[in-house]
Amino acid sequence: GAVVSQHPSWVICKSGTSVKIECRSLDFQATTMFWYRQFPKQSLMLMATSNEGSKATYEQGVEKDKFLINHASLTLSTLTVTSAHPEDSSFYICSAATPGTSGGTYNEQFFGPGTRLTVL
Amino acid sequence: GENVEQHPSTLSVQEGDSAVIKCTYSDSASNYFPWYKQELGKRPQLIIDIRSNVGEKKDQRIAVTLNKTAKHFSLHITETQPEDSAVYFCAASRTGKSTFGDGTTLTVKP
């Protein structure tokens, strides 16, 4: 299957600082990537859909000015958590979807290894 | 939007027994239903998936069934082994955007 990498794998920062997380598709071009957040013992919650060359689509309740997403190339999407606070501490996971076989429907998602963010 | 409900939240079985996890979804336009296994601190791993034009799919000890009319799908694991212990998530997807269930923590006792 396709390989998706994420960097960094973990980060600890002080409250008020910004943190950038990179998501790369290593062996295929991903026109669409997804960003999820997962709190301990909870499910994956979709934050936003990142489209190459256009603005990201945010899910309801996700602050677009706080979670900045940039999808500048077909292999790289970045998530920047601005002015991070302790409540932003979470496991952030990206995924890239492969184009489907008909009608442009995207099928299987390939997940990155995740980034553990801890805000002190 | 899509709503996915998953049951049970925890499941404990004896090694060798079968395990069944069930999910329901609300959006009739969802057409792709993957199941993921996630170990602590790691990424979700796809274990099996099914598309809306298929009613059942099997891969060795794992099978998934889909009832489009009732909008529910199930994961079946037979001959469970201790290494099957993990959190399992179902998801319903349309055009790549997935909504996940809340997860089932499966424990297989040796």
C-alpha cells in the first residue's frame, strides 16, 4: 500500500507557541489529505480536508484560524497549531486518500504514523 | 452529516472464540466501509473493507458483512488470538471523507 509519513512523531511545546506538523505521501500523489485528532481512548475526529492548491475544508467546530492547513504540493500537507494551549494536547494523524476506480470516488485511506503533541 | 455508531465499546473473548463488532451509519450515500485495527500509540491499520455493491467479504479469519437497506455492517473475527487484542474502528466513507465509530476495545484472553 501507499506510504504516508508524518513529522515530527512527537513534540512538546510551551503554551502560546505554534507547532507545525508535516504530512507527506512518499510514493503517490495525494490531491486530498485529511487531518484527524484523537484524544486518549477516543475515536478519530476529522478536523479538516486538505486539498492541493486550494483552501482546506474544516469540520464544524474546528477553528480554521487556530489550525492552519497548507497543501502546497501533491505530496505535502502541513498543519500548524497556532498559539497552542494544554487543551490542544492530542494525537494528530493525517491520511491520504487514493483515487477510486470510478467517478472520482476516493477509497482507501493511508494513515501517517501520527504526531503526539503535548502543550505544557 | 454522517453518524456512525459502534457496539460494543468493549469486548472480551477467550482465545479461539469468535468476536463480532457491529456498526450502523446514517448517510445512505456512504459507499465504502473500512475496518481499522489500532494498537496503543500507533496509526490505524486497515484490516478489511467493503464497498456498497458487495454484501460480504472474507479474508482468512476476518469477514465483514454489509446490509445497505438496514445501514449496518459488522466485523467478524474467528479463531481469535491474543495478538488480535487492540482497538477496532469501523468507518463509513463517501468520496474519501470518513466518519469513524467510537471504537471497540477487544481483549482476547489466552
